[in-house]
Amino acid sequence: MYSRCYDHAFHDGVYVVPGRRPHLYYRYVCKAGSRVVYSKHIPGGNTQSSIATGRAIEVCRWMRRGESPQAIAALIDKWSNVPA
């Protein structure tokens, strides 16, 4: 997996699906030192999806506002339980 970091805690990753092109997916990663506290896939499809992109922008907004990692993880969990 390849990843690129945004705002020191937000990643997108390339996951290879056999027989298809690699797709980028958004992922929220929170670390405490070198230990990963949260690693959450942001649901809604790959980075070409307007749903996933909108949710990734919302996660970035929450990080800039200084929301806690627990609150951000709860937001992502809420999206995981709702059909996109």
C-alpha cells in the first residue's frame, strides 16, 4: 500500500484490486508517538467519488477545528453505518 499524508493525520492509500487499475481511498490515521491509535477507512468509494471526497473534506474541517480524534472516529463510524 502507498500512502500520502495530509495534515499529519489524514492519508489516502492505493489499494490494488486484481484485474483493475489501482484506486485511491481516503483513510484517517491518528498516531500517538509511533503508535497508531485510529486507522479508519472513510466510506463512500474511492477518491473519484463525490461522496468520499466530501467526507474527506469534512474530516479535514474537523481536524482544523481541533476536534478530538475520538470525535472524528465517531463521525467516520456514523458514515460506516449509513448507506452512501
